[in-house]
Amino acid sequence: MIEDYKNIIKNFTALSKVPRGSGHNEKISAFLCGFAKDLGLSCTCDKELNVIIKKPAQNGGAGKPVVLQGHMDMVCVEEPGTGHDFINTGLDLIFEDEWVRANGTTLGGDDGIALAYMMSLLEDKEIKHPDLICIITTDEETGMYGAKALDAGVFEDASYLINMDSENEDECLSGCAGGLRIDGRIPVNRATANGRQLDITVKGLRGGHSGAEIHKGITNAVRLLARILEELKSFAGYTVLSLSGGEKDNAIPSFAKASLILDDGFDRSQIEGYLKDIEAKYRRREKSISITAEFKDETSALTCTKDSFENVLFALLALPNGVQALSPDIEGLVETSLNLGVFALNEDEAKFNISLRSSVLGEKEFLSGRVRRILEKAGGTGTENSEYPAWEYKPVSKLRDAYAKAFEKTHGIPVKFNVIHAGLECGLFAKMKPELDMISIGPEMHDIHSPKERLNLSSSISLYKTVEELLSTIE
Ligand SMILES: [Zn+2]
């Protein structure tokens, strides 16, 4: 294991002993307040359990206060069979050379490292820095609920905010997309149908984050299955018993499945041949794709009537999906996109879960209107949920310039600035206090939100030194 610097590893280890899954912020919130009070610092905790700690300027630091910000909650995922009690038990950390991970579970480096940085800065009596306001929010991972409930007064007269919820050491973010989710519903009627049951499964697609990876041309399993059902109609009649795919709001579905009751007179080898052809067509972009057909016994079941399923299929085929616009300012940056993340055909309705993102004001609203028009045309409805605002890129930023200098001084190479096509709490802060000058940074972390999550400790230390340099030079 590598040598600690200013207690970063020690503080990260201490806070990892405190359970802090999203929705269970009580223990970590109390831990952070206790930590501040032991140092004699002012600490407040609001009704959402957001923690705000203030530390006065020291060693000649002057100017307006600087906000340091991160979120205290973490995604709780474990390897099958681990049986970790995330509510009552801390994490079992494993240190391997310059990496730390957790035994069988997510690590919560996202965003525990921000907390460790703040703890170390709060303890440090040596460095020069201006007034510091540490804002540690709750439930970022499930919908930024802590940040949404913050009182704009917490920023006081600060003009700079350093968000520490990113995961590439050599990259500094200076803008992010806003987003919203549309929950679509289309009613369906069912009637008894008799015939051979056919199950079609589409699996083995790459999947991926529906914001950060939407430009990669990843096939959406639900939309591919809709295409199959559309094309199948021309040579095999059927009604639909079930249809579903996708697991998460913010992921591109890698799996979808349909159960059909076939009308009499189908040609089994023709169906199998068609599925083989379409699998081969998509294998060019999805190397591990598998489209399988399982012919089952004759059965009798309540399936969607052809008329009502036609509405559902129309929406699945007509809805826009994927990248809608690229940024004219930043090469390769997706400006506007959407993704059907989860689809399920229930007893009396089809449910669509669609995530929209855009870094430009007004674009997601227009796209949302289009999606809702199509759902309505199909006899259904769409409602907007979980909206979060964009953090628009500012052409001029003193904080960005100061960070570029500090990074080059501590690393010997220039930092890369970027804007991401996903949400950050900074969007909410920009809305609360538009004049805030912000950056988002973080040390090297891999496989976040999965049990493989790991944090690089030497990166954590070298980036911390950049933060020290920034705080001691900022004006
Ligand atoms: Zn995070």
C-alpha cells in the first residue's frame, strides 16, 4: 500500500466504516457533523440531512469563500451471494498496491473521495486558503434530492464552487446536460387466443450508460425487438402475450423478450431463417448478440388484441431514440439525446421509461413535447418526472483558468477541459445561483456503481495536491 498524505487514506477508511447507501443518510450525516464539531467548526444539517461545514480562511487566504462540494450517499450493489448489510454495516476495504476496492460490494469512491478530501482540508492547519464552505448533499444517486432541497443561502457570497464528483484525474468538467424522464403509458385490451407459443429473446447486446455512452451506436434491445415484431407480421400472424426489456432508467437495454401466440399457418423454418438473418445483420455492431426462438406447445392465453398492440408497436417504432444533436461548440459532444431505458407490457397497459438529456436550454422541452405527441397519437399519455437542469458551459471562467495553472504546476502536463452528456448537481447550483463559477473534478476511479468499483490512491493524492495549490493561489 502506498504512503498516506494529509490523512486522505485514513479519512477515506474511517468514513467507509459508516453505512451510507442512498436513502439511508442518517449515520453518515451525523458522522460528518461530529467530525466538524470535534474540530471546533460550525456545522449545520438541514431537513434533507445535507451537511454544511464552514472553515474560516487561514494563513493569509483572502477573497470570497470557496464552496467545496460532493455527495455523501453511494450506490449499493454487491456480487451475487455476498449478502452485505448496507444499512447497518460498513464496507470491507481491500488495498492492493495503489488501488482500493471493497470486498464484494461497491466502494463508494463515488463520492466518498470528495468527503475524504473535505475532511483532510478541514483538519489541515498548514495550508493557505480562503473561507471554505463544504456542502455535502444526500441522495444524489437516486435523483439529486439533497441538492434539490438546498437553500440558495448556503452559498453565501461565494463565487467559486469545486464539485468533486468526477472520475478522471486529467479531465476537468465545466458543463453538463440537464435531463428528465418521461413515463409513458398506452392502454391495451386482452382477449383469449389459442395457438403455438413462440418466445423470442434478444440478448448479449453491449448496453451502457444512456448519457455518457449514447454516441457509441449501441443497439437498444427493446427497439430491435420491436423491429422484429414489425417485420414478422408480413409472414406470420400473432398476438402478444408479453413483451419487456431493460432494467434501469439510465441504461441502454441489452436484453428484451417477447412471448407470442402464433396464428395458424405459420412456417417455422421461415421464422427461424428470418431471425438468423437479422442476428447476422446486427452482429456487425453487436459482437455477442444472440436472437433465439423457442417454439412451445399449443396453449390458450389472454393476449393483447391486434388493434391495441398496433398502438404500442407504432410508438416503439416511431419514437425518436439515441443522439438527436451534436454540439456546434465542442467537437464530439452530444448536445441532445434520448433513450428508452425500460419497457414492460402489463395486463392492461404498456409502460415506457424514457430518459431525455440536453445541455442546451429549451431542447429537452421540445423533444419531450415530440415524445408525448407520439404517445398521445398511439392512444396513450406521457408524464414528465425527475427533471434536472443543465449546467451550461461558460466561455469565460476565472476558476477554470486558476485550475489549469494549479494542475499544470502539480502535474507537469495541461489539464483537459470537457463537458459531459450526463447530469451533475452543478446544474441545480447553476439554477440557484447563475453567477457561480464552477468546475467538477475527481481522481481516477473505475467501474463505479458496480462491485468492481476501484479508486486509485496515488491519483487521489496527486489531485489533492492540485486542490491545495488551487486554494492557496485563488483570488
Ligand atoms: Zn457521484
